[in-house]
Amino acid sequence: MASASASASASAAAHKASHGSHGAPALKVADAPRELEREPLVLNERPLGWITNAIAGVCENPMPKWWWPAFVVSFGGMLMMFSLIAYLVSTGVGVWGLNQPADWAWDITNFVFWIGIGHAGTLISAVLFLLRQKWRTSVNRAAEAMTIFAVACAGVFPVFHTGRVWFALLPGYLFPAPNANEIWPQFRSPLLWDVFAVSTYGTVSLLFWYVGLIPDLATLRDRAKGFLRKFFYGLFSLGWTGSNRHWSNYEKAYLLLAGLSTPLVLSVHSIVSFDFAVSVVPGWHTTIFPPYFVAGAIFSGFGMVLTLLIPLRSLFNLHDVITVRHVELMCKVLLATGSIVGYAYGMEFFIAWYGGSPYELYAFKNRAFGPYWWSYWSMITCNVISPHFFWFKKLRSNLVFVWIVSIFVNIGMWFERFVIIVTSLHRDYLPSSWGYFTPSWVDVMTFVGSFGLFMTLFLLFIRFLPTIAISEVKGVTPQADPHHPLGGAKGHH
Amino acid sequence: MSASPLKPHALLAEFGTAADIFEAAILCRDAGFSKWDVHTPFPIHGMDEAMGLRKSPVGWFTFCGGMTGFSAGMTMIWYMNKFDYPLVVGGKPLFTPLYAFPVSYEMTILLSAFGTLFGMFFLNRLPKLYNPLFKNERFKKATDDRFFIVIEAADPKFSLEATRAFLTEKCHATAVEIVED
């Protein structure tokens, strides 16, 4: 923070110097070293009030025409998922096409897929905050919302794959609490670590999101017209007045939450990968899994952020706040994490050969050339090849192209989890325990329905909450800086 | 403006730019006010020093939360899997901090986050749903694009006329109003 404000005041000084030299005698003094010109984060020098109106306007004005059809379709998908879950609970987990030897298939694939998507939100909100990447302010709110909704979708699958859910949710099985059987959960199992990791992740993400929302809810409260809006925004903004005594504690708390979320997000997908890596199944039992899963999670999450934000920005005319530069920077993250993922795929194969275990080598040969070859090569096409288009600035700034690639990333990352889970399980050590998993219609429609849940929550979020962090975007404009001429600093005229 | 029949709660001074309120805050600090505050739509860098605030102690709440989380996690796992119901699974030890670590780690983060959030609420005395400032129409801009200084009538150095003159003439506020209790 200190360095940021120092450089800002240096640029203000440079500004003063250049103005001061107007009409001065011909004596030419060497120019003061000038800070490299940075592209502004909000285009066209929009005033602070414009930012409030543009962002708060989205959730105050009536929703555009497409909102209701989109909501009805999403809501229908959500209801379909709930009905299929009711069918599963009343009939048995067999309706999901799970059978020996593949007892995990689409359920855990979907779980890892959704939880991975969440990681981009935390990365943008926490890691980029600690790294002082100010561009994050335009996208962090929507990305955090995405995280929370993705974790909600993720939670559905592991909970209901237990079949008799009441046992999973009763005290003593997943969550420790005294119970009539006097048994406790088994803390040596990575599956229990997962319960703690995912529930902590969901809770902390929600807290972090809410803390960020408080000042913006106060903005909405102060602009609210109807009684209900006044009441609810007033209630949830907790009486925020923008007091600097409050900001002081608030900023410290925000920094600490960012500092806590960073090791959290790294640990969550590491622990998810332990579900596999701690077992002794060939194809799963590898030490590369934690970093490889974390990189993959960030890759998939940024894919989903782009899939959501590119349409959002044009549908709500937020071009000056979510700029092409933001999209380009996110494409660079895709390129970096996609390369790590590609490297991990290669390294897995190398170790399978170099490690000298015939079972491990077989598992990997079977992945690429066995009965599930099509899923392996879909994964490679989407995850290893597609991000490398982003070496080219022309392609990074072509939003239609970026959007299409982001869809490929989503598909590829779903296939990655499918490949890891199903190809490792479907052929056990003895050929008598070989099988071929095929999803049932319930599998497919439950997954489709989870997108309905996700989109329903996201559309409600657009409808009622500020999609962009208003106060944070204001904070990175030059008008916010008391030492910048646009912030009203004297001496430049 | 004639004297208000109601007791004044505070004087509210409005400013148009970040630089103006920054300089005014320094003047208020140097004038020795104690019950006063700056209200801005976003945090202004350097305002804590300009107001002369001490460093925020939120970190202590985070620390206590984290320590509680870690020790609660370790103790819980030791109690459940080693002490209360010892059960050998896969020949693994009944307790070792290694297998207890992932869960204790998550609990450290969870309770640190709760400590941070509720510590911040406690220090800021939030939620506070009633505030005399909310009755002022002009103050609604404090969450939009205007900057305000509020000096409370309870401040020992407060005097309606002198403070008003100080805010208008010395601090160059664009408007000064009385906020009624």
C-alpha cells in the first residue's frame, strides 16, 4: 500500500513538473523519470457518481427481457435436479449407473468439477488482492458469487452419493457430534478431511463475499426507493456509514480474510486430490496430484469466469468497467495454468514409465488407448491445446474467440476429472473385475440440473446485488487518490 | 439559520474531492477534536494517518481465533480417535499430529475467519441500525460520490458557531449542516 501511494504521488509530482514548465524559458532540464503509463482500470475518466449509477443501476432497473426466460429455464433445471435427487433417495444410489468396479463416476466427477470452478473466485478475490493486482476489482464480486454457487452445486453430489443421506448427515458419520451409537468419525480418512475442507471453504468464501458486500449494500440502501428494498438493504448493510474509523478496521479485516483465503484455496483442492492420492489405486496414487489439482482448478475456474463475464459485460453495458484488458489478463492466467496442467499430464506418463510399476504403466496406457480413449483425447484437445491460442494478443482480445475457448476449457476440465476417476477404476487388478461405466439418464439429467441451480443463483445475484464491487472500483480510480490531480490535488493549475 | 429547537447531534460538513477532505481531516486532527469522523464512499489511502488513528487491532481477534481452531482441532481428534473410542484402522497409529493436521488446519482457518469478521464487527460496533446521520438527506451521498466530516456535539471542543466557522472557513467545506439527534 505504501509503495502504491508513493508511486501515485510521484506521478502527481511529475504531472506538476510538466505543467510548471509551460511558458518557462528555453532552458531544458532533463525530465523527471516518469512512471510508465498504465492503462486506466475504468475507461473514459468516468466520475465516481457514474460508477455508482452504472453498477447499482443493474440491480435497480427492471431486468432486461432475456432475464425472465433465462430464469425460468434455470429454475426448471434446478427443480429437475431436486426431483431426481428425491428419486435417488427414495430408490437407491443405483439409479446413477454406479456399479462395481466403478463406484465413483459422474457423481465425484461433478463434485470435483464444481469445486474446481469455485477456485477462480477465491484466487481473484484473495490471491490477486494480496498481489495488489488492482484490475481484480472489476471482476472479483461476480467471481466470488460464482465460487459460492459452485460450492453449493459441488456439495450436492458427495452428499447424495452416500445414498442413505440421513446417515451421512446424522451426527457421528461426517460431522462429529455425540450420538447414540457412541461412535466418532474416522479422522484418518481423507474423505473426512474433505468434509472439513469443503465446508470451511464454503463458509469462509461466504464471509469474505459478505464483508466485501457491506459497503455496496449501504450504497443500495441509500438509493433504495421501495420499502422492501430499504428494509433488506438496510438490514444487511448493518448500518454502514462509510466512517473512516470503520474503514480502518474493515480494510484490515479484508486483508486478513484475503490472507486466510489464500492458504485455504490451496489446501482445499490439495485435500480433494488426497481423496485419490492417499488411496492405493494405480493412476491415483501419485504425489503430483495436489499442485496439479490446484492448477487445474484455477484453470477451470477462470474458464467459467470468462464464460459468465463476457456476456454479462455486453448485456449490461459494463464495457468501461470490465475492459478488454481484464479479459486479456484472465486469458494469460488460462495460458499459465493450462500449461501447468499440460505439463502435469506429461509428467504423469513419464513417472508411470520411469517408476517401473507395471500396474501404474498399464493404468496410463489404458487411459490413452483403452476403451475410454475418447475421453482422454477430448481432455487433451480442450486443456492442452486450446489455451495456447492465448500466446497471441489478437486472439486474447477477440472476445467471441475467448468465449468459445472458455467453453472448451469447461468441457476439458470436466473430462479431466472423468478420466482420472473412471479410467482408474473401471479395470481392477483381475480381469474378472473389469467393467465399463455408462451413465444412466438420471446421472446425465442431475448434472444438467446442477447448471440450473448454478444459473438460478447467479441470475438472482444479478437481480438483487451489485455485480461489481462499487466501492472497490471507486478506490482504484485516480479521483480516489488525494494526491492525484483528478482527486482534487492542488498545485497543478 | 436560527437556533434549532432540537439538540444538535453533530455538524456535518460536505467536501467535493478526496484531496479536500484529506486536507480537512489533517486540520481537524490538529485542532484536537476527539469525537469526529470522516465518511467516504471508499477508503482513502493515508486517511488513517491524516486522522491520527492507531493501527487497527483486528489481527488479534484473528490470531485468537486461529489458535483456538488449531488446538480445538487437534484436541478433538485426539479425544475421539485415541481416547474415547480407540480403534485401530489399517494398522495406523491411534493418534499422530500428521493425520490430524489437515482437519486442524481447516479449523484454524475457519475460526480465524470468524475471529476476523466478528472482531471487526465488535470494534466497529456493528450492526448499528439506528444512526442520527441516516435522517440527513445530504448524507446519503456518503456512499456515492461525496465526502463528509462529522464533528459530534459531545466533543469537548465543540461549539456550534466556532466549529461551523472552522469547517467553512478553514477547511473549505462546500456545505455545513446541523444533524439533529
